[in-house]
Amino acid sequence: MLGSSEPHYTPSKVFPALLTGRPVIAVYHEASPVLEILRRETHARVITVGDDGPGERQVEEIAAALRWAVTAPVRVRSESRDDVLQAWSARTLAGQLARVFDDVAAAQMCEATLALGQA
């Protein structure tokens, strides 16, 4: 999985890739928020790059990660891993967005009620 030179970039495909249980090689900016999740995964190898981009060190790390991926076993899904990823699931994120909409709608209803009372 290749990231971006942008520190804030978090690709949506990280989570489905982790759920497969297959070995994952991830190359991301050293400030990417996805690193916290990837580093907890034993079936992921993380290589970071800075603002100056990849260098010789990353080439060696990528080569070592490729050698590892060829021999690494596929992991069986585990509930503990699913729990970690649950915070980033579509269901959880949609629920958070729905709560924001509910809060906005409730605030608008309060304002409308107050406006009617003053009329």
C-alpha cells in the first residue's frame, strides 16, 4: 500500500486490506494518522518517508518487507483485531456523522421555536 507525500493522507483501503489477514506492506508519510493502526498489526510492515521523500534506507526496508511478505502466513481473522478496526468502520463513521446532523437539526429546531415565541 502506497501513501502520499501529504502527512494527513489516510487511504480508505487500509481497513479492508487489514481485514484480509494477508501480509501488508505500507509506505506512508511519517506523520500519517494511519501509522498508529498499522503498527499494531503483526501482519503489516510499515515504512515511513519524511517530507524529503524516500531514500536509500526505504529501498532496503521495502526489499526486506517484500522478502517477509513472500513467506508470511495469512492470519485468521480475530475478534480483537476487528475491535480495533471497528472504530473506523463505515457503520461507526456513518453513526458519528448522523449524530452531527441530529445535533444541527436540534439546534435549528430550538432557534425556530425561540423565534416563534418572540413573534
